Amino acid sequence: MTNFNATLLQDEKRYSDMKLKNRRPVYKIAEDILNDWKAPYFGARPYLAAMLTINNELENYGQDTAKSIILYFLSNASSYRGLKAKELKNELKTLIK
């Protein structure tokens, strides 16, 4: 590997680390959802429970990626509505971009 490629890899890792530091952990977002959504839809519950164990979007939950868990949650959370719901769902969407 050339010195230039090594430098690019280091820069990419630093950028990735910086992005992770500026974001709230997935489990904190999930806690906020649980506090706000009094009766979560049964289809969203298993994904919400999984999100409570995930720190960031790069982790895995069993054989699933955190990104897929978040996407499955979002697809099952259409009945979660309101201003707070919109904010929290947008925060999750930002994580998986």
C-alpha cells in the first residue's frame, strides 16, 4: 500500500469517528421513543427492543445490521405520529444515510 493510500484510509477513519461522536446513540433515541410513544405498534416493538441494545449504526444485532433494524422499525412505526415522533424518526433517518 502506498503512503498516499494509507493517508486516505486514516482520513476516512477519522471522518467516520468524527461523524459517530456527533450523534446520539441509537439506544438513547429508542428510549425517547418509548417515553413518548405510549402504546407502540406490535410490529415495531421487536425492532424498538433491538434498538435499545445498539450504540451506533455500524453495529450488528445478531445477524442483522443496525441499519436494517432501524429501517424495519421505521417501516413499522407509521402510526407513531406527532412533532416529537417526526423529530425522532428524522434523527434515525439521518443515522442511516
